[in-house]
Amino acid sequence: MFGSIGFPELLVILTIALLIFGPKKLPEVGRSIGKALREFRRTSDEIKDKIEEEIQADEFRDIKKDINNTINISGKTENKKTGQDKKEEINKGTKGNEQGKKIS
């Protein structure tokens, strides 16, 4: 809970706090410190959540951009193929016809 602070160090800190604040004020100081730590933890969790949301939103924007680029590239390729197919159909229809009329 306290990281690298062991039991002996914690005991020394509590003893010093008891000497400074006295036995009557020590519970009040402990509650105040507890509330401050809780508020700090809640605030840091909110900031962490916001950062994670922004990272996910940025990733979704990148994915959406990639999908749109893929769709645009595929659409252009299909349009070229379709245009090429139409040209081939016209050429097949006019083959052998010197006037350029479509042969049925």
C-alpha cells in the first residue's frame, strides 16, 4: 500500500505525527489525509480514463480513415474496370462494321 515504506518507517511517521498533533487531533488529521488521498485517486483515475478514451477515439479515427481509403481505392478500381468493360463491349459490337453501327 505504501510502496517501499516498511512497518518500522510507518511506526516512526505515526509517532512523529502523534507528537506534533496530539492524541485528540490525530484522528481528525488521519481522516483529512484519507479524504485527500481518496480525492487524488479519484481525480487521477478520471484523467487516466479520459486519456484512454482519447487514445481509443484516435485509433477509431485511424481505422475509419483506412476503411474509407480502401473503399475509395476499390471504388476507383471498379469504375475503371467497368469503364474498360464498356469500351470492350462497344469495340466488340462495332467490329466488322465499318460505319461504326452496333451489330445486333
